[in-house]
Amino acid sequence: MRLEEQDGRYTAPRALLIDAVESDGRGMCASAFVLFAPVFAERDTQFWIEDDELVLVRPSGRSERYAGEWQMRRYSYRLL
């Protein structure tokens, strides 16, 4: 699912289970911030990566931080 970004922040359009946040890469490679454990985010939760942590601000205003690591991912495509 592709999410709209505004000022480096994303807003969940519906409930999500986040296990990685990918950054757009050029060509066949992209990097992703992969969480050590999946995080549930309800609708309208804002989230972004800051200081190598996933930051969530829930609709209630409560903020949370989750650890992860950056990884390179390679994608391959096949024409059908």
C-alpha cells in the first residue's frame, strides 16, 4: 500500500499492522526501515522515522517510539 506523505510524515488511512517502512529508491534497489516486531496503528495514526526509530502519534495524541534497523532490499520484476 502506498501512503501519502506530507512533510516526511504519513497518516494511516485505515488500521495497519506496520512491519517495515520503505523509502523510494532508484532503479531496482530501495531501503526499508524494518521493525524488530510489528506495530498496530489505528486509522488516522501519524508515523515517521526519526533517529532510527519509528515514531507513532495516535489519534488520542499519545506518542510512541519503536526500534528497528535500515536494510537494503532488492526487487525483481517479471513480465507476464
